Amino acid sequence: MKVRILLLVSLIAAVFYTCDDDGDSYDVGDVFSDSRSVLGYVDSFSLRLSTIRLDSFITSGSSDIFVGYYKDEKVGNVLPETYLPIIFSSKTNIPEDSEYDSLVVCFKPKGGWVGDTLQPKEVKIYEVLEEIKPKHYADQQQMFNHWKLNRSNAELATVSLEPNPTRGVVSWARMSDSLGQIWFDMIVNGDDAMDRNDYFEEYFKGICIVPQTTNCSWGLDFVTSSTAIQQSKAVDDAVQFEIRLYYRKPGDDEEGSYMTFIVNSSNPYKYVHFENDRSGTQFEDLQIDGDRVYSDESDNVSYIQTGSGMALRIDFPTLAGLNSASEYMSVVDARLLIKPREFSYDEEYQLPSTLYLAITDESNDLHSNVSNMDGSIVSSNIGYLSDGQPYYVFSVLTFVRRFINMKIENSNNTLALIVLPSDLENSSSFKRLVVDDNNKFAENALLQIYYVTY
């Protein structure tokens, strides 16, 4: 083990702090002031990387609609199905002598995009046949990636989306005229479902948006709420995602009149279900319960992939050996540095903007987030070195102390870390992180520890 020993002088020691057995913090320089105290640094711990698959993650709660397809021959393909509860924006009384014209849908791009923007991308819209809410948990206010609802076999519309983030082209498409005629007749006849939105949602459960263009990776964000519209600067603020029921009254001009149906932004259950296809990859047989694919089984790299639940697991087989440094030793700072594999990212395969750490064991279950000394959740935004190399760095002092203490008490205890993106990025973006396992003496995953012996 490579260890560098530094004389502990007050100028250096003031940077670090430690805790006594009661958890109180104090300055290192106030305690270890005699000449026998030294500050040690070590960064040559063996880290064993593997790719795991999370059981579930939250995909509800976003104010926007995310659609697209993620094509990745290394990790597998990801297809999101977006479920949206629909309501009418305001009650409309249509005169009995009016005539039905059409039912159309429009998508307004927000500006976020992934992949090719030159060619239109096609999606289909289906009617959802089940209520969009948790099936088994009445008090649950969130929806998860693995939940799939029944939808109609016949599509309501096929939409060609214009993925140009600078021009902000609004995409329009005609929907099923049979559905449009039914809605029109219900309004004219004063049906209760067109009188109150809670009745309407009981009658029409919502829509499901399914991508049809699957020969490349692409992703687009669309606005659903007036708040999101105000934040979007790329396009005209007059139009959002909506369904319009057009009709003609006697004396109407050429454009006619319409009633608007929108996404129910107050409904917490708008969510995305992800279909994952890992066939033909090294992760084809990757299961959920405790399973993992070690980096030496996948070309010496491990992966994080949003939308699929694939995350990076890090084991620390030599960390317990730090105890042998001295009978009187205290870890005063610990950091985990992760750098993406060179040339593994571009505009199509973008890097996660923020990553988090969770503590796990052999089960791969997320037992708890890693916290700082003050109780805040440990995370890392992407940063860049002077040479432009991206990296993530995490403070893992509390985890390292817990790991060492558990090893002292029970050598069979196995703690590991899972590195994963936020639920928001998991459910509303296509991003990937590829990490080398240091097999060629690279330093792409590095645990850096400062400790004091006295």
C-alpha cells in the first residue's frame, strides 16, 4: 500500500477536523499538538467496480413531458412510455347547431434535447385504460419506473416531432375523429363527464405517449404547465402541450372555435414507465436481487445509465487494512474521485449532471444515502479539471469511519457504495457514465484518505 507520511504542522492540521467517541468535533491542531503526531495520506486502495440494476426509482413529479429512445449497444436500449392524466382547461358550452370539425394534439418543445435533431421523430398516442395512480398503495404519492398500465391497442394519433431546440417548432397532429366526435356529442348533450374534471378523469383515464423512432438515440422535453412555459425562452409562450377539440358554430370564421384539454399538472401521478432491452449485451442476464456484473466481466468498465436502473457499485476490499497503520489512528478526511472513461461521452451519450451515493450490502438494496457530518446528503455535480477532463468528487468521511468501525466489530460485515443519478435525471433524461476499473493503472476511481496517527 502506497502511504505518504507528512509532519503534522498547525497550518495543515487546521484544515482537517475529527470526532471523539461521542461524536463531538474538534480541531486536529488542538488535540494532536506534540511532535509525535503525523498526518498520513493514502490513495492506493483497491476498488472493485461492478454494474448493478436497481429494482425501482421514482419517475413521477416532473412538470414536463420527456419522450425519446435510447439506443446503446454496450448497455442496452431504453424506451420510455409516458403516462399523462388529462383534464379540460375550462368548461365550454357548445351550441346544439354546431358541427364537429377535428381533434388535434400539439407538442411544444422546451429546449432540452439529446441526439440527432435533423430528422423528425415519430411517437404514437394511446388511450390509458386504467386509472393513473398506484395500484396497491392508497397513500403512495409517487409512481415508479416498473409500473405499466393497460392501454388501447389502436392509437389515437401519430405525431411527427420536430426536434429543433433553437427554432422551437410546435408539432401538431390530428387525433382519432371517432374519439373527437364522442367528446363533442358529450359536451353538446351536457354529459356529466364534461361538467367536472373529476368526472372527466373517471371517464377518460389519460394518454400514453410511446416513441416509434428507434433507430437512433434521441430525447426531447415538452412543456406541460404555465409555470414551465414562463421558464422556457426558446419558443412562443402562447402554446403548450394540449389537445384541441375544434368545432364550427354558425357564422364562425375559417379557423372555427375549440375547447382545450391539458395535462392535469396538479395530479402527482404523471409518470414514465421504462422498457429495457439488454439482449445481446454483457448485461442481458443482470437481475435485481443482489446480482452484479463485475468490471472484469464487461471489458474492464462499469456503467450508470439513466432510465434503465443501471448503477455503479464500488466495493472496498482493502479499506479495512487502514487499521494497521497505527493502534492510535483517526481518519480526518476522505474523498471518492470518479472520472469518466475518455471518449465515452458526447452530445448523444451525455454525462449525468449530478450523482449521489447510497450505502448497500450484498443485497444491492439502497439502505441509506451517504451523509456529511452535518447530516446533509452527499452528492457531486460534474466538474472539470484544468485539461477539460470531467470528474465527480464525493466527501465520504462518515462512510469510511462507519466501514472501519464495522470491520473492527464484525469482519463479516460488507458495506459498499452505489453511485446513482437523481430520480429526476433517471426519469427525464438519457445519460450515461462509463468508468474504467483502474486495471491499466489509470486513476478513474480513487479513494483518497487523510488520517492522523498519534
